[in-house]
Amino acid sequence: MVFRSICTIFVARNNNIEIMSIDTYKLTSTEEPTDEVLSQLMREAAEEARETNAEATQRYFEELRRAAANIR
């Protein structure tokens, strides 16, 4: 599960306040993300990659242990 920041980023445009957050930004949007949103996206992607890698590594070694147990 990806951690979602509670922090909302406010962007001022034409004397109006537009709310851009990690939860509302779409990667397919024609609008460029703010540096803060891009940074948050990158942090979340890195965290998800770490979690996925740790789970895959654990499954790999569990499978090796099962295979080794079957050889004995």
C-alpha cells in the first residue's frame, strides 16, 4: 500500500487558489505537476518499490527453503 500524504499543496493562479495534491493529480494530465507533487510522487514510487522488493525477496528465500527441505 502506498503512503498518501495528508499535506495538500496550494498553487496560486490568477489570484485564485487552486488545490493540487498527490491524490488529485493525474499523470495523464496536460498540466505539469508542481515540484512538491512530483517529489511526493517519486517518494511514493520509491517506497512502493522498496516494499515490493522486500516482499519478493522474502518469497524467493521461502521458496528456496521449501525446495531445500524437499531435497532432504
